[in-house]
Amino acid sequence: MKISELSINSYASISGKVISKSPIREIVTKFGKRTGFAEIIIEDDSGKIRVPLFGENAFKIDIGYTVDIENAYITTFNGMLNASINKDTKIRYRR
């Protein structure tokens, strides 16, 4: 699905190219586990969306990669589309 066609407060599958990535930082989850965290911005020919990455995905995905995300929950955060990741979300990526 194109980013411009996404509906807020719904689940969707999206694909795009990583155009930016925040520095990776360590966070502590609500369960007390330390893990890596980074945010990426992916873009297709219709728009951009922010995607938070946790754990190994924060370290493995980088600028220039193509990312396919299945079953992300679409919201807005600070006026920008946001793809929330959960345990049922599948993320695939390639250089």
C-alpha cells in the first residue's frame, strides 16, 4: 500500500526506502529489559512515515535499505505518520 493511502488507527503493510535513521540508543523496556532503539523514516513515491525500531532491527537496518513492513499499526506522532511495531509485525529488509 502506498504511504499516502494509509488510514490512521488501522493496520497496514508498507514498503519504502530508508532515507534517515536516528542514532541508536539504549532504552529499558517496561519489562526491565535493555535493548537498542532507533527511528527510521521510510519513503515511497507518495510520502514518508516514521518507524521505531527495537532490538536487533535497530542495528541491522540502515539508510538506503528497502524495508517491507507487514501488519504495522498506523498512527500520527508530532504531525507525522507513524508505523507502530508489535509482536505480530513482520519486517523484511534488503540492501
